[in-house]
Amino acid sequence: MKQIHVIDTTFSRVSGLSFKERLILARQLAALGVDVIEAGTLRDTSEDKLFIKTVLPFLGNTTVSALVSDEENAASAAWEALSPLTNKRLVVEIPTSVVQMEYFCHAKPDKVLDMIAARVSACAALTEEVEFSAADAVRSEPAFLTKACEIALASGAKYISLCDSEGVATPTEIASFLKNFRESSDAFAHVALGVRCNDSLSMASANSVAAVMGEAVAVKTSLVSDEAVSLGAFVRTVALRGNDWALSTSVDPTAINRVTASMPFLYGEKREGVATAVERVEDSDDILLAKGTTIGQIADVVAHMGYEISSDDLAKVHKAFEQLAERKAVSGKELETIVANVADEVPPTYILRSYIVNSGDRISPMAQVEIEKDGEVRHGVSIGNGPIDAAFLAVEKVIGSTYELDDFRISSVTRGQEAMGEALVRLRSRGKVYSGSGVSTDIIGASLRAYVNALNKIVFEEQ
């Protein structure tokens, strides 16, 4: 069975993504199981470095690659941004057809060869994980393409990607092109070949399949498939016919529709209109949401409550809402608990390690907590008006900040003397509301966990 490496290029095809949308996209691609996330051009900036650092815990074995531009020191800047990662790669993409060399490089073939050597060498000085991508390779002069790729390999490239940028080739032509390329030089005998096929003739997926049935071992795809190989189409094709062709991928084909639906920002989609399935309870500020309430309506209600959540988290909230709405109308407080439980799962900056709380009718309530941050355990001690107030104040002593407690609720999850208690904490920071939940047989422990959960969301948002 031939294992095909799936490289996703969505980052390079969607512009204007916010920092949080970039994080959501990277997390979802890693969860799908793509082998390489091509993250576009990364620079040694605080935003790019924070992006890599934040997404690191969710990547697993997924490699992140960065495109190296023609800017001075671009290779070292991209490598510095990728530095926290274990699995990382630098990509040099330069056109090799006469048309694109003139248009994009404003250079003659000899100068382009020098450009390839210089840029690949700069990357190879930093890492062995270097990919050379020949743009518009299918329309290139075969002899020049061979020379360009030989120079790239001699300069330190480990992988070669060949691009059908115009997208007018057929599967038979792609297969023949790759076979001829492989045989054009002894240097290509064992190199790992990848392809990127354009979808001008709506044949990109078929061309990619033909490529991996022949010489290629990697395919560049995208969730946004207007001009690229559709990740979903390619993976589902391999899933359906892979056994017959002895091909497989590591991507989960069953999850692709769910993932794409959770990221409408990739397609410029807008939320649905104002909720019509929402009823207001008489003499109450609470609301009831009926079965059939759409994801857009849920988004409006959640926004009215003061929360700003991602499209990914909104999909989770809506799914949990639907499960509960099958049995009963869902109140606003119940929806808020859902938000606290399933939305904004972030890497924990603070971790509650232990706590001691003393309270009684003859002593002032006192709490001591141990909170871990960046591997260092910190201690906080405080006296409060009650045991939970003391516990929250002790946490504030550790973090050195105070946040407005917008709401605090405790409810029973199970019955009996060993009942589980669930706490919901709402903290307000800079006008925004962040919720956290915690469950424990000890209501103080549940409350502390909920507080730290909400706190981590604030820190993640404000970094």
C-alpha cells in the first residue's frame, strides 16, 4: 500500500484571516490528519511566532511548512518563526516556464537558475527539510526543468514539487509528464515527488490520482478548491478506491464536511438572520430556544449574551444544543452552560495543581492555592468573605491581576451524598465576557477549576 502525503495549501489561498481564524484553520487541518500544513509566508514577527507557539499543542505529527519569499533574510525569518516546532519545512517556489519566469521573476533562465541555487542554499543552511516547488512545471521546457531541479537538489533540497499551474493537462498527460521527468536525470531516481494540479478543467482531483498512481508520493490540496485540488474530493476518492489502487492517506474522509462547515469564514459566508425560534419567558430575562433553532440564530443569542466565539466553537455549541433540544426547550442559562463547556478550548496557561480552604463560624475563611505556569508552581494565599471568595482571591494573588466576576453559579449534576457539582464562572475583561466551567464532588474545587478555565480564555485572547 502506497501512503500518499497530503499537503494542504489553504493558508496560501485565503487572505485576510484573523489571528484566531488562522489558529482554527491550523487546528482543524491537524485534526483531519493532513501530513503538511503549508502556512504561507511566515516572518520573524511577534504575531507569526505567537501563532506557531499557540498552535503547537494541537499539531501532533503534522508538519508545518513556510514559503520563503525573495526578500532579504526571508529564509532565516521563516525558520525563526517555525523554531518552536519539531516537524517543520521551508519551501522555495520559483516558476520554471518561460512565460512565468518573465512575468514573475523579470529574469532570463540563467538568472532564474542562480536564484534557485541561492534561495535553496539559504534554506539548506538552516535545515535539511527543504522543498523546491517548480511553478508552471508542466509548461516548462523539459531540459530547463530538469536543470532547475538538479540545481535545487544539489543546493540542498530534499523534496521536489511539480505544479500544473495552467491546469489544462489530462490525467494521462500528467502521468506521462512525471514519468519522463523521473527518467530525465539520475538525480531524480529516489527523490520524493509531489504535485500541485490546477482545476481549470475540473480535473485536478483526477490528475492528482493519476500522479500518485505513478511517480508522485505527495499531493497539494486545499479546503478552498476554486483553483486547487479539493482536499475533500481527493481524499474521498482515495478512500473509496484506494484498496483497488493500493493507495491510502492519513486524512479522515468522514470529518471533512463537518470541518468545512465549521469554518464559514473560508468561503465568505454570512450568518443567518435574527432568531425566529427564540421565545422570551414572561416576567423573566431568560429565553427559551426551540428545537430547530439554526446555527445563525444561536450565534445571535450567544453574541447578545456578550460572548465572542469562533466558527469552530459555534459549531460545537450548536451540536450540543441540538442534542439537548431533542428533549426540551433550552433556556438561556442552559445555553450559557453549553458555551462554557464546549467553546474556546485553549491551551492552558495556568493549571490548578492543589488547593486548601479553611472555613468555619469562628475563623475567617482562608484559601491557599498552587497554580502552575510555564512549568513553575506558584503559591497564593488569601482571606475572603467566604471560602469561594477566598479561593478566587488566592488565584488573583498568583496571577497578579483582578477581573470582574460577572456571574457565578453552582448546580448539582448527580444525586446523593457523593453528588457531582458543576460551577459556572463568568469573568469580564475589556468589555468581553469569558465563561469557564468545572465539575467536582467538591464545590470549591469545581469553582476553582471554572475560574481558572475562564482565566485561561482571557489570557489566550489577550496574548
